Amino acid sequence: MNTRNDTETRENEGAVGVSIPQREGGEKLTGRAQYIADLYRHGMLYGAILQSPHAHARIRAYDLSEAKALPGVRAIVTGDDLDPQHRMGAFIKDEPALAKGKVRYCGEIVAAVAADTEAIARQATRLIQVDYEVLPAVLDPERAFDADAPLVHDDAHAYSAVFDSGTQGNICSRTSLREGDAASAWDGCDVVVEHTYRTQAQAHLSIEPCGALAEIDASGRVTLWSANQSVFRVQANVCEALGLSMAKLRCQTPHIGAGFGNKMEAHVQPAVVLLALKARKTVKLVLSREEDFETVRARHPAVVRMKTGAKSDGTLVARETELLLDGGAYGDDSPGVLGYALLMNCGPYNIPHVHAHGRVAYTNKLRFGAFRGFGVPQVTFASEQQLDALADKLEMDPIALRRKNIKRDGDRWFGGQAIHSNGLEKCLDLVEQASGWQTARAANGKAPASEMRRGMGVAVSAHISGLLATGAIVRLLEDGTVLLNTGAVDIGQGSNTVLSQMCAESLKLPVERVAIASPDTDGSPYNWGTTASRITYTTGRSVVAAAGEVEKQIKKLAGAMMECATEDLELRAGGTVGIRGVPGGGVSFAQVSGYAHWAAGGPIIGSNSWVFDQKTVDPKRAVVTGLPFSQIGIFSFIAQVIEVEVDTLTGKVRVPRAWTACDIGRAINPIMATGQIEGALVQGMGYALTEELVWDGGRLANPSLMDYKIPTFAEMPDEQHAYLVESDDPTGPFGAKSVGEIGINTVAAAISNAVTNAIGTRLSQLPLTCERVLAGVLAAGKTP
Amino acid sequence: MMSAKRQVTLTVNGSQSQVPAALHDTLLTVLRDQMQLTAAKRGCNQGVCGACTVVVDDRTVRACLSLAQNCEHASISTLEGLIEQAPMLALQRAFAHNGAFQCGFCTPGMLISANALLQQNPSPDAGAIRAALSGNLCRCTGYTKIVTAVQEAAAALHAKVVTP
Amino acid sequence: MLQGLYHPNTVDEAIALLAQDPQARPMAGGASLVAMLNAGVIEPAALVSLASIEEIKGISVMPDGRIRIGAFTRHRETAEYALPLGAAAAVRQAASLIANVTVRNMGTIGGAIAFADPGLDYPPALVASGAEVEIASPFARRVVPAREFFVDWYLTALEPGELVVAVVLPRPGEGAQGVYIKHARVAGDYATASVAACRLGDGSVSVAVGACGPIPIANDAANTLLSADRSGAAITEAGALLERQADPLDDVRGSAEYRRQLIPRLLLRAIRSLEATEGEKP
């Protein structure tokens, strides 16, 4: 097991383990990188959307006459252009391309216009008249299952779903996982804590808003560019929503201005393709910031009722979690978030008796979907506070309590899956030591009363990576260089660079000789998407395997060329193949490729295609209902200590220092790995302290950067440390696991634990706004 | 709101051109849609995110809050025009080596603001950098590596190790 | 539909243009105005840009020692003004906390106060320091004390067709100082609540609260009390007087109740901060 920071390199490194700069730097640092909004086509039309003003209403009729009469308007699409049978959805096929029959949330796309200029398109949307019959709306997920609650979907049970979702009424999905016998285990506990925690909707706030550009050729085939995290999900969603054959739609990828989950499933793409098909011309549509806030998706608000019991020596015995997720108007990724959150609800601890169950409620708000962490930040906010609450009652140090219970070698995860590499204890050691935990906490406790109170909190978590299908194609070009094609979208996190490093290392080539293709449904092998922290692990494995195929073919041909056995051959650095033990001689990749093209074998193409196959649930251990995934992936781990300073005059919390250690298996590109941890920390700080989508009735009250505030340079920690622990997973490519999401899982919990340490009151609602913290300060009587 | 377009004379990156612009068209719209200078980005159109930051008469401004018509007698610089100059080269190099960008969407505005800072304050400490860049939002990096990169660029310029 | 954009060279020309076309709006730095234009919140028929009027630019010391900030002075210039300001140091501090560097390069004091967003940083600082606002109308110039300039939500003493020409700060008194305490969620946000506290030339204390109602809150009894007594009890009492006048909003920055709680707490911080300046150069 190794620890490294991002400036160390190992000896004898090829490309893997080196902090090479991101490949796209040349484009991005000169302003030449083209994102969706930077694409222009001669003669293209501009699109604009009309949003629903109502949270819930039946659409009786449209009057498009005034809009159509506006000079420059070329096409208008509404729900009338859709076949009612066509719906999309990641798990439950409940969502039309745009509102049909009903509008289900304020901000939902009701119509879209294509016109000669964006200004004309937007003006035309204001001229569209829609006759609505306003319906009562259900806005509170806790009221969504009441007998008299308005139904968001009239016949939800009739939708087809990819798993046993239990969809009916306003229940979008339901899941239950059970191990041991929690119900009767409470009697065996010496201490029990029980509480309800509430978390808010967080907006992804990628600096790039969502957009798409659809071009249509003479045969009616569409090429769709969009800000996306998966060309294959775009393709599937658009085709399902429009009843289009997949052969008629090609999806491509410009540079992407981040996603965090917002761009994983559909946004405006179905509407834009519909417009292009109707207008028979290229259409580009980019959402305004307000539209992006209101129309697309956000993180699930959650109500987490949690109960944890332990023995007096700190051994955890039982856990019950009841999770209610506000799913918004459409299923989207909600069933996945629910299932995953419940699977992760215990955290990385051995708890023998667990009952974790929950539901996603349909409500008349925008859909809630994938957002970094995928439900884990919500349950971790609850779980890690319960650990601290237990530590309090037991008068144990919070880190000591965790050490007593964390999963170690040989332990299996909740549900029964084996863990093959586990660096969690090392992570905990690192942050405990680096933060000076014992000394700092003691000093905080003894500090004289003052306006500014410091506190320190800890949280640990895990993340599972490896979900769904992946492929890779590696081609040896005629000159001996290599083209890698995986379909994995680089949304800025650096997957192009990391995958190229792995390919180069596998073939002992300098990384400059590996090119990587842009994701394109025409040419790329299937890749589920850049989500769930999966690309390094799944696509990396595929890349290594595909490169292995190329190596085999190279050696076979080289063997023929050099008239020797393939077992005697070895790849050498720089793109040659030679006979082991015989220095010199050998043939170059270019020569082998020439031979392949002219003489025998054909062009050298290595490919791989796979799905993770280790089951998540052992039915002999756990009873599970409604879990959407049967196999997910491998485990990464995190331990984090955060120091806060609470201004007891105003309740404002700032973060002077933070220490984070992640077991990521192997750092393929260390500086990119710490970049993920650092970015997740600040995004997590926003989640913990200032970010909250607020509804005023059915409308969003703050769909604007003036009113919805994310951390700036001024809010970043004064000092933060990110440590990479490498436990070398036996199944990971070069031992790698994941780092994309795990860094956000613990932040709100660690900050909350730190605030409790500072002011004495525990807060159970996110975000910890100044107002809520001040209330906590006053409740504890800790005023200066 | 669709007033007719008129010809506006803009001096951008040292060269003057006539571009069509309606009265209400912002500098951002004109730079991007008329002049294909797409480095400046539209992240919010309200002046908060900073992705549209450009230089007008030696001041950093929000292109999304500037009317194109009001910029007729000004000297406008965008990232495209600054990339060959030593301070910007030093910043680009430092950003690349320090992982100070990920998706890159905020990066042009960030570079413009960092460049302006270094022209005013050749040796900024972390506090000065954070204050100068607080109007440029980044959602990817968590800011740490950007501060490191700006300090490294400042040091490189100070030692005159960067030549254009 | 925006049909005209004018660039007058003098205040009188600008006034004349506004008088001629009641649909026309004056535009200073443009930051707030163009944001509203972009969002479709306003649709003026014409704009009168004040950018070419030299008379209203820059900061100068008047013969009687008062300090004149031209209406078209950018926030950045005010924030970086290096000469002594006395009690009006609160105004400088307020300018330095507006948004961020780039927005401070664009926005102007005249444009800001004419817009009179209740969350703005200038109003409480101007009121507490005893500043005045110079206004030009078609017939005359007049001067209005800051305390009377802010009338209601987004409403000032400006009549239609009038322009702010300058903000005039009192002559910096011996030992005078001012501080501006801003509480906001993150850097660059509008204030959730703010307090400006000034020690005037005659040694008296003058405070004003911002972002807790349609206009800055000032209370003579509170000022009198604080001028004589700055104990915790006096500050609590003064805070209560100010809080009683407050009419804060419930919004995403905080509830009305929270803002009320903040008033005495921020006042405490402001007074202690002001006391720490005793003996400093103004």
C-alpha cells in the first residue's frame, strides 16, 4: 500500500503514475476549445424553449398562430408532434420528449421554436398561447403518498421499467435491503441514537449551461452535437422519446463544460432533434442559466430517518434507515440513486443487523437525478453524524469509535459483496495524524469563549465504481502510432488523458503516440457514460484488454516477420518488438503495421467489451427488493477531517483547513486525482453551507447566480491537503479504482460534525446556513 | 426586443472591424456571434460567473454587461489576442502543469483576470490572488491549483524565464 | 424595443435628452441595467449613456475640504481612493466590498444609488457618514442629504428626468473614522444585513443599517446614545431602536427574523471595529 501526493513519481514509470498535463490544454488555454455554444453552421436556425408556468396542469390546446406569423420563425414543436407511446427514462419509461397532455413542473419544456435568430425564437415563444387546466400540485414528498394526493402520473403503474420498481400512484420506486434482524436487535444495544435528517436540492451549476445542435442530412439522418456525459444515453433517450431508429441518429461530442450528473440523461436534445426534423434545417439551442436551473435536473432532496445502536464498548450492532427521496416529476436516475444510497447507508462499517428501505416520491417539481455522490452525500450526512452522536454518548473519541468498526481485509460490504482492496484504515491514519486531531480537539474544547469558535470533525465513506457496459477499440495505424476509441466522454475530469496513459503504458509507447477519438455513436464502442466514477475502472480495464489484443496481434505478425516463436517476443519502449534476451534487432510497430496491411492478418485492431460481473448481493446474506443493479463494482474509500471556524455573532461558517485521504487503488495521473478531491471538497462545501434551491409554491425562487451561491475563491479553505492512498486493486487497470465522486460524500458530514464540536449543538438540516447555525449557537447558549 | 442592426466599429485585439450589432446586443454576443471570437463564454449573462471577462481599455469588464455600441471607441482585448504575450504564456504554462483547469469553460475568463492581476501586482500572495479572482467562478477545480498556478506564473515572470 | 443610444457630453445635454424622451433611461456603468436588459426585465425605448460626461467623473477635494465623488466614478476608484476620508472611510470600505474586481471596474456610485437596490452597500455608509447627493434637473442643481435621498424600495428623491451628478462627503474631521460591516453568504453576494458606523468630526457616533428594509435605517436616539455610551448595554439598546425601525424581507439570503437578530449583533461588531480605529490616521 502506498501513499503519494501529486508531485511524487515512482521510478521506472512509463506513462501511468505520471502527472502529465491534460491533453486538451492547448485548446482550452488558448480559448480555441469549442463547446456546444461555440459551434456554428452556415444557415443554422436558433432554438428557444417555452417553459410551463404551472407546476401541474392539463394541456387543453395550443394556439401557435401568432408565433408562426412572426417573421423568421421556421418551426414550432409541441407535445402534439409526439406519439403518446414514445417515452424515455433511465429506469422507468415515464418521460416524453417535451410535455404531452400534461405539464408536471414549473419550467418543463412545453414547446420549442426554431427561428433565424435567437431573439426571434425567444420572442416567438412568448407569442405561443397554451390553454391550461390548472391542477392541484403535490410539492411535499412527505405528502405525496397521502390518499388524496394529486397524482403526478395518472397511470404510473403502466409504465415499463427496467427492473421491479414498484411504481404506482406517486411512488416512483421503492427499495429494501435487509441483513440480520434489525427489528429485534435494538434490545441488544447499550446505546441507541435516532434522528431525522433533511437535505436540500443542490444545483449542479456547471459553468456551461446545457445545449444541443442537430444537423439533418438529405436522407433525414440526424447528427446531434450536445453538451453530454454519454453519447449513448443521448442516442437512446432521443430515439426512445421520438420513436426514431437508432440507425437514424448519430451523436457526437464537442468539448464539455462539466456535468456532475446534469448532462448524463437528456435535457434539450429530444426537443432540438424534433425541431431539426420539422424544419429540415440545422438547429442550435443553448439554455440560459435560468432555464438550466429550472428545466434540467438537480440533486435529490432527502428525508433520512436513521437509527443506530451499539454496545457500550462501541461495537455497532444495528441500523435502520428509512429514506424518502423527492424524485420530482420524472423518474430519471432516481431509482438508481435510491438503491445506491440504501446500499451505502451504513458507511464502511461492520453492522450485522441492518434494515434499509426507502421510496422515491413523484412530485410536481423538476426531475431530480444523478449528481456527484448519487445519494451517498445525503445518507452520509445522517450516518456520520449518528456515529459522532454515539461517540458522544459513549464518551469515546469519534475516530476511535470508527476504528473499532471500519471494514478491514476480508470484510464484505452490506449485501455481501467481497472487497478486494481496502485502504480505509490508512486513510484514517493519515488524516488523523496530519490534522493533529487529538491536540486540536482538546485545544478547541479548552479555548476561551470568543466570537470565533473552532471545531474539527471527521467523516469516512466509500464509493462503488464499475457500473454497466463498456468497450474499447485500439487500432494500430499504418505508421505505428495508435488510435484509441472508447466512447467515454471527457467532461473535463481528464479521462482522455488517463485512458491514453493506460493505453500507452500497455503498449510501452510514449503517450504522444496515442491519439484518442472523440465519442461518436457511429464509431465508438458502447460506453454507458461518464458517471458513477466508472471510467478509469471500467473503460481503463477495457483499454488495457484491448491493448492486450493489439499486443497479441503485433507479436503474432512480428513472429512471422522474424521467424520466431511469439512467446519469445517482448514489446520494447518506444514502439518496437524484439526477441527477449537479444538486444537490438526487432521490428518497429510501423513495420508490423505495414506487414499487416500488405501481407498478412489485416489491420491490427484490438477490442474489448465487458460488464462488471461480481454480484452486489449475496442472497444467502441479504434480502433485497427493488434494487435496480445486480452488479455494480469495486470499492474506493475516503477519510476526511475538516476544521471549521464559526462566527458566533452571525452563524457564518468558514473552513480554514481540511485534510482528505482517498484510497483510489492507483493514481494513474496523481495531479488529476487530487484535482478531483479538491473540486469535490469545494462543491461539497457549497452543499454543506450555502447552496439550496428554494421553491416558492411551485416555482423556483432562486434560479439565478445572483441568488443561488456557490463557493468562490474567497471561501476556499486556507489550507487543504489531499492524500492519495494506493491499495492496488487486483481487478483494477494498473490497480486503479476511482476518485471522481468519493471526495464529496463526506464533506457535509465532516463539516456538520465540526460545527457540533465548535458550538455544542448538532444540526440535522442542510444547508448549514448562517441562520440555522446561529440558531444552534443560541440554543447551546454559547454566545460570547 | 428586436431593434435593427447597425454597423458598429470595434477595435478588438488591435484590429478594427465593422460588425453588425443591434443597440441591445452585448459585447459578448457580438464578439462570439459576429466575430467568431468564442473564447469569452456565456455562463450566466448576468455578470456573476466571470466566464465572459474581457479587457476594455485596460480594465477587466464583463462582456455580457457591456453594450457593443458603447465600446466603439475603446480598445478591446480577448484571450485570443493576449495568448502570445509573456504574462499570458507564463500563466498558460503554469495552468497546464498544475492542473489548474478541468473542463476549461471558466478558463478564458480566469486567465484574463489573472493576467490583469499580474500586471497590477507582480508578486501576489495567495490572499491577493483569491481576492482578485473572487469574481471568476469555477465548479471543477476547487480553486487550489489555480492559486498555485498564478503564483508559479508570477515567479516565472519575475525570474524572466518565459520568452514569447 | 431599444431604438436610441445617446452619448451626451454634458450634464445639461443629458438632462435635455431625458426631458425630450420620457421613455429614455440614463445609463451609467451599465452593469445593473444591461443585466436587466438581458433578463428581459426592462425594455427601454432609448438609453442616454453618461459615459462621456467629464464633469461627473473622478474624485476631487473641494476648496472647503469636502470630497466630491463624481456620479460616474467606478466603485474601484472609490475603493482605492488613497486620501483621508474621515467618517466616509465607511463609504470607501463599502465600495471595496461590492461584488468583485471586474464589476467594480464597471459600476459607478451614481448609477448604484440611483437604482437604490436596498441590498446595496453604499446607502448605509452614505447615511452614517452624513454624505449628500448632488442632483441636476432641467432647471437647477440641488443637494439632498443621503438620509433623505433613499425613499423606498428602488425609489429615490430623484424626480423623473433628474440625474445624480455627484456624491459629496463631509470634510474629514480630526479623529473621524468610519467602518462598514457587511454580512453576506459568500464574497460578492449582496449583503444579508450590514451596518455602517462612523465617528464624526465632532466625536459623535452615527450608525446606519443596510439591507434590512426599503431604505437604510438610522435613528437619532440610537446615535445620541452611542455617542455617549458604547457599553454592551448601550449597544443592545441602540440595536433595539434600530431593529424596531427595520422592515426586512424574507428571502434566500435570510428570513426577516434572522435579519432582525443580526442588527444588534452587527452593530456590536461595527462599534468595536470603530473603536479599534481610535488613534489611527483617518
